[in-house]
Amino acid sequence: MPEGTGALREVLPKQGQLAMEDTAAMVLCKPKILPLKSVSLEKLEKLQRAALEAAQAPEAAPPPSAGAAPPRQ
């Protein structure tokens, strides 16, 4: 075995016919479960919700100057 430790030597017949049996068989694998929403879409929606909450928070809370004494001059 000059080519390697686990190499097999190829043997071809000198007379007669050479027959090869090559049957292609389909190999089925488990189906992959895909998410309904992509990760990037979920991140974008989370950012949009956070931006909406941040924009609505000052409107819902009274301004800090409301109810306070007017500034002195």
C-alpha cells in the first residue's frame, strides 16, 4: 500500500465486462422548522415599541414646571 495506510488498490478486469451498480436513492432529512418572524424583524419591532413608549412617556407625565412656583427674577 504505497499511497497510504488505509488506501485500497483498484482492481480492473483484463477480460470480460465491467459492471457497475450505481443506484441513486433519495435521502430524506427532517424538515426544518422556520420561525414565523425573523429575528431581525422581532428586534425592529422591539425598537419601535420602545421608541413609541419613550415618545408617549413625556406626554402622559405632567411637565416638571407644572404646579411649581414661577421662577424668581
